[in-house]
Amino acid sequence: MKPIIKVLDVTLNNLKNVKYGTFHIDTNFNKLEEANVIGFYGQNGSGKTAVVQAFQILSALLDGGINKKLPHVHHLHIYYGESSLQLNFQFIIKNKFGEYFLKYAVSLVVGEQRLNVIAESLNYRENKRGKRFKNILSKNGEEVTIRTTNLTSLNQNDRVKVLVANHLSKENHSSFIFRKEVRNILPNYLDEVEMALIQNIIFDFKRDLHIIDNTQFGNLISNITMPFNIHLENKRGVIPSKLEDTTLLPKDMFNAMKELIEQTNIVLKMLIPGLQIKIHVLHTQKLNDGSDGVLVEFLSRKGDIELPLKCESEGTLKIISILSTLIAVYNNPNACVIIDELDAGVFEYLLGELLEIIHENGAGQLIFTSHNLRILEVLPIHNLWFTTTNEENRYMQLKGVKKLNNPRDVYLRAIQLGGQDEAIYKETNAYDMKRAFRKAAIINE
């Protein structure tokens, strides 16, 4: 059977402006093929983007130093005044051996240039009453434990490999647990169930994880690049295409783009009536490395009218950019897509319709941040998380929302009147804002 992996809950400590925050996703082993559409709302600067960055860090860790490194320290990922940040992720997994809970915890500190891992652990338990979590692999500083075997008890050959992997994880700013050098010795100490769980998280979950942040949208609206996020049968990732009249693509990338556009057009014309994308081949030419390339231009077509794709609105380009990943969430229970400011540039009614359709009929997980309150009217209240003004309890769900209540009205009332367990809005005063605007105008007079 094909394994299914879903995120169950996430906890953040000392990440950006989140001293502590935790959230869970309403899923279980009986609902593994049902979609989870989870929205985060709140005041600017209150911790929404920290959720996206937590998954970015997880993605870099799961890579094991192959293609990705942990973030640069100048991104200021660690809460001011703290020496480390901690992230905890819990997953539920169903594979050919049964049903399992899997926990991954990591602690990171500031290195010379990037974040470094100082401790991490991977634990699991079977989904049966009375079962306890067991250690698969853990590292704390120089101490390493595989199952119940510590570093000094490993045979000499394996001990050397572990020491080398630990050194490389520091040098390359990567996870220790997920490095290939470590995986190579694990069959000597783990059983087939434990090896399968590692395979599930490193390959199955990582393969279908997409993280779309504001950097992509910023490049798009600045007419720098058009990021095509791709989720096809055998291809995943992002193809950043220059928003110029022509683009030179390597042959394999050209073939991926043809497949992507064919997939996207099926849905696009239903979202934006009549709109299709066209990839127009101009000619072939050699790339700098001597391989074959294809010079193309991307066009948008409505009826008989064709225009350069860059002429479309920012909202239309945003939809095109992320549409393949939304198709994945609709169809693939393993797809986990994280999008920062999903609503940016997108017509609110269309956005609401999209999310409602995915919530009711989809299969994967979509986690997003947004400011558009229309979405509060189409998603169940247990799918919505709200940031608070309390940095030691950043995420909460609204209480007092009855079946017939409109969550949007409850949220706005909570902003104005409170009544929740935590304040969700740091009050602003209209008079003070007017006075500040006047004062700013005369400062240089």
C-alpha cells in the first residue's frame, strides 16, 4: 500500500516573535484521505509568517544537506535575547506495517553564518492503547543514541561514520538525523518498521511538501521572475521563469513546463473563464554547457487574443504560479502545501470558492496565512487559528462560536470587545493615528 503521512501538530519556541506557540490539525487515522485546509489570521507582526518559516526550516532539515542549508543568521530567526529555538512536529503515518505517531524535535542555535542543530530526536509509537513512544534516533551535542544503543556501544566502523556525519552536519548546517551517512548504518540497529518510518518522513513527506513564501510573490509583482510551482507525477519543485519576452529553458525543464501548462489549463479556464496559457517555441539553441535548450515565450490566450503572460494581472499570475500545488492538495493525500499570504492579489470571492471546494472534496493539507476575512465564512471554525498579542501563547482558536454563528463576526467582535482567552489585537487609537500623521507632516518644516 502507498503510505499516507499527515501533519498532526506543531510547536514553536523562540522562533522570530513567537516565544511559544502551538497548533494542531483536526485529522486522525480515519480521515487520512480527507483534506485539511488550515488558515492563520491575525495582526501584522503577530506570528503568522513564523508558521511558514517553521516549515521552511523543517524542509531544510529533511534535505539532510544534499541541496539545502539552514537559514542565514541575518534573517533573525531566533527570538531576541534567546540563545536557541526549538521546533516540534508530530505526524500520523499509515503504511504497510500499521498506524503510527511520529515525533520530530529539533533545537537550533546561531552559528557563524547560519543556524546550527545542537539537538534533535525522532520518536514513534504504534496507534494502539498502552503503547509508548520509542526512540529511533537522537542527538544532544556530541551524544548520539540509536534506539537504545549509545555512541560508545556502536562498533568502531559505525562509530567513525557517526562522528563524521556529526562533523558534516555542523560544517554544512544540516540535520544530523537525516544525513545519508547516518541512514546508511541504521539498518544495523533498527527494525523494518522503524526504517520504513524514516523512509516515510524523509522521502514520502518531503517529496510532497511545498512551501510558497512572499519572496516568490515579491519577485512576481516586481516583474523579475514568474515562479511556476510544480507538482507532477514525477516532478516536484519550482521553475523560476524570467518575466521577459523570451526565456531559454533546458530541454528537461521545457518538457516539464509543457506538462505543467497542460495540467494547469484544465483548471485555469474554470477559475478565470476562457483564460489559457500557451508556451510558444521560437527555436532551439545550445546552452552555455553545450546541452540543448529551447527558447520560448509564455503567452496568455483568451479566444483569438494572445498576449505576453506578463501582461496579466498580479492576481492572475499568482493563481497560475500556485495552481499545480492546489491541484495536488485536491488529489494527493500526501501533499502538504504551505502558502504565506495566500489572499494577496486574489479576488476574495474566487479565493473563498477555491478553499471551500478543496476543504469539501480534497485529500491533502493546505496551510496558509491570510488577511482576507471572506475565508472565515467558508471554512469550519476548527480549521482556523488566530494569533494573539501574548508572545508566550501565540496561537489560539476562537471560543463561543456556535453552529449558526458567522466566525467573521465573532472574530471582529473579539478584536473590538475581547472575551477570548487571549487578546488577539493590540489596540490602535484613531485619534493617536491622526495626530501622528499631522505631526509627521511638520517634522521637517
